[in-house]
Amino acid sequence: MTDPDDPLQLGGYVALLDDFLAGRIGATEFDLEFFQVLAKDRVLRGDPWYPILQDLFYACEDYVIEPELRTEPSDLDEAQLLDAARTARARLAALGV
């Protein structure tokens, strides 16, 4: 599990991902909270962390809450955002986080 004293400070992301993946929060709350965690994040990360968080950022950015507003091929629904979160969590887990 993530150490809150970890200099990479990934705990906020991990907790958020875990809450979403466990169904404790929905896609909309995950999306909003992800941007809040990101806004408070002051750690500069390189490989391998940055690409994982960047991919998750793009997924959240492409998430569209209202189905009728999903007009672009890149627009994601809740299931697709959940898949992106699973992928990010698996990638972090593979790195020991």
C-alpha cells in the first residue's frame, strides 16, 4: 500500500483510484476529485510515474457526464473512465505502489 510519507506523494491518487474501483464513488466524483488532487500536487515526476498520471489526466479530461453531449470519438463514458482507472491502478501496482 502507499506510504503517506512517500516523497512521490502518490497516496491521494491511489486512494482516489481505489475508491472509484471499489464503487465507493462514481465516475463524476472521481473525475472532479482527480482534478482537485492534481491541482494540489506540487511534485515533479518523471518516468515511470508521469506517463501513468498523464494518461489518467487525459481520460478524465475526455470524460463527458451527459450521454447526449458525447459527440466526439474521444469522449468517454463512465465505463471507459473506469477502464482507464483500472489500467492506471494496475500500472502503479506493477511499480509497487
